[in-house]
Amino acid sequence: MVKVVIADRMGKGQNVAKGVEAAGGTAVVVPGMGADMRLGQVMDKEKADMGISFCGSGGAGAITAHTQFGWPERHGMRSVQEGITAIEDGNKVLGFGFMDQEALGTALVEAWNKKYPEA
């Protein structure tokens, strides 16, 4: 079962978490304002498989997680398909503009499970 940490600059992420759980994943939502900047630390603590960062630019939390822990990341994404492609390309940390959508969480977990069926 894939474990996903969700960190939103504005403290949101609950809708994406619903999608993650609907697809059979485990979601951990980082609470509070500026949560995206703590994404890497929470991923490390939770031993998460994937991290999703949301902010205006779609990059700060993902880049910070990559810098701190070296995980492959893609940022600046604005669509579900970009996230799917990022997973297919082997990225573990995904940075989006504000997209707290259930469909995004579901699609990302499905893409992860397809890429890593043994996990």
C-alpha cells in the first residue's frame, strides 16, 4: 500500500487525501500554514513512498524535499496528467499549483500502483 504525504502551503490537502484513500493508499496530511516546506521531513518521519506539495508556484515544497533528502522531484505541475507522467518517469516528490482535488489523489495512487505493482 502506497503511503502519500500531502503538504499544502495553505494547510489544505483533505480532498487529495480522500482520493488517495479511495484508491487504496494511505494519506498523511501535514497540518498548518506553510506545510509544504515541511514535506520532506514528514515524508522521512513517516517513511512515505510519495510526497505531494501544493503552493502557488508548485515548486517550493518539492524542491526543498529534494534538496534535503535527494528524492527525485518534478515541480510546477498544473494537471493530473503531468502528475501521472512524473510518476511514470520515476519521481517520488510532486509539486503542483493549488489543486486540492480528489481526482488527483486517485489518479496518482493508481499511477504509482501501476509503476510499482510489487510495492
